[in-house]
Amino acid sequence: MPQFFLNKRLILLLVCIIVLVALIGFSLKERDKLSWPEQFVKDSVGWVQSVFHQPAQSIAGFFSNVNDLKHTYEENKLLKEKLEAYGQLEAKVQELEDENKKLEDVLGKTESLSDFNKIQAIVIGRNPDQWHDIITINKGAKHGVKENMAVITSKGLIGKVKFASPFTSTIQLLSSPDRINRISAYIQGEGKITGLIEGYDQEKKALLFKINTPETEVKKKQKVLTSGLGGVFPRELYIGEVIDVVPDDYGLTKTAYVKPAADFNELDHVIVVERVVSDPPDKKEEDE
């Protein structure tokens, strides 16, 4: 025999190759059913897959849920930020609308005060300890503001100039308890009912109007305006309306409670007005 067939290793290798080729041919052959080794291998692999499939799915689902939760949290956070921004924007729009309305009211009031010198100003200071007494505005003597000038809002009279510095002024409000803070006024009706505004009732939130003619009848809702008789305030500045009338103990005088037209708690834009005294006709003719 040739030396080639005497080599055991080569014989073993040849046998392995023959078996391998036979197995490949057997596996490529069309069959109706699998062999028992194939069935064993397939079932074993399927069992292993079934054992690890559910935990793997659970772990994958857990991480998927965590990821979805993270995205939901981020989306919720973003929506909240947008909602807060929308709320701030809405509040800003409302604030601008209110500011615009107040400015329009002030502009309309200044245009209606054709007989007066008027100075528009902004409230820049208010002491909590003197909330009902005084405010500070950003216009002073350099702008034409003088002591005792009337101060109004678009709704009505609020007080007078108490002190005028070069660039700011202190305004004494009608709600001040100062008894010398008197204003000559009248009540509209069939005939003018004159009197003085002298004091403020904190409980009723109303001005005290001392009526000069107690025999005259005063009704609720009647309008109260400045009379101009004091020589300081212009005429026809609106103050408020009557809400109650009370006689004194002896029936000699009457006091009308007047609800101010202006809100003393919300003061921002104000107008300082100066009474203009017209020259008498004779004086005008001499000048001409």
C-alpha cells in the first residue's frame, strides 16, 4: 500500500470530510420532517429563547416606559413654561390696555379743561403711614406747579398742592383728616346748594360736606362740584355725589356725605390745574 494510506491522521481527516459532505447532502435533501437531532437542537434553542424572551421584553419595556416618561416630563415642562409665558403676556396686555385707557381718560380731561392751565404728572411716591394724606408727583415749581393748585384725575378732584419743590410736589388728598383742608363747593339741583368740604369719614369712605342752607332739600345721587368761591380752586371741578344727608342734633345744619368720584387708593396719572383769572373788560380795552 502506498505510504499515504499508512498515515492515521490523514485517514481521520478524510473520514471527517466524507461525513461532513454526507451531512451537508442530507440537510439539503427535501424532507417531510426533521431528524431527532435537529428537533432536539431546535427545541432546546426555542426553550432558551422562551426563558430569556419575557425578562428581556420586560427590561426593554421598562426602559421604553422610562424614556417615554422622560419625554412626557420634558413636554409637560415646556408646556408649563409656554403657559406661564402666555399668562405673563396676557397680564402685560391687560396692563397696557388699562394704562392706555387711563391715558385716554387723562387726555380727554385735559382737553375739556379749556379754561384752566393744566400740568400732567405721575405719582412717584406714597407713604404707607400717610396713605390717606399725601402723595408725591414728578412735577414741581420748574414745571409751573404752585401751592394750593387743584389736583384731579380723569374722574374727579383728589386734592391740592401742599408743597412745591423745584422738580417734585406734595399733594394733600381730600381724604386727609386735616380740618383746615376746606374746599368751597356746591350741590347741583334746581338751585345751587353751597357749602364747604371739610373732612373725611374713614368708615363711610365719604367726604363731609357742610351745607350752608340747611332748609334746602338734598337728595342722594346729586352731583357735587367746586364753586370757585374760595378764590383758589377753579369752578366746576367734579368732586363726587351725595350718598347720605344727616342733620345735626339741633337741626340747624346739615352734613352731606359725598362719595368721591376718584379712587384715592389707585392714583397714578394726575393733572394739576391752575385757576385762570380773566382780565376785566375795561382792562382789556386799556391794553388794546
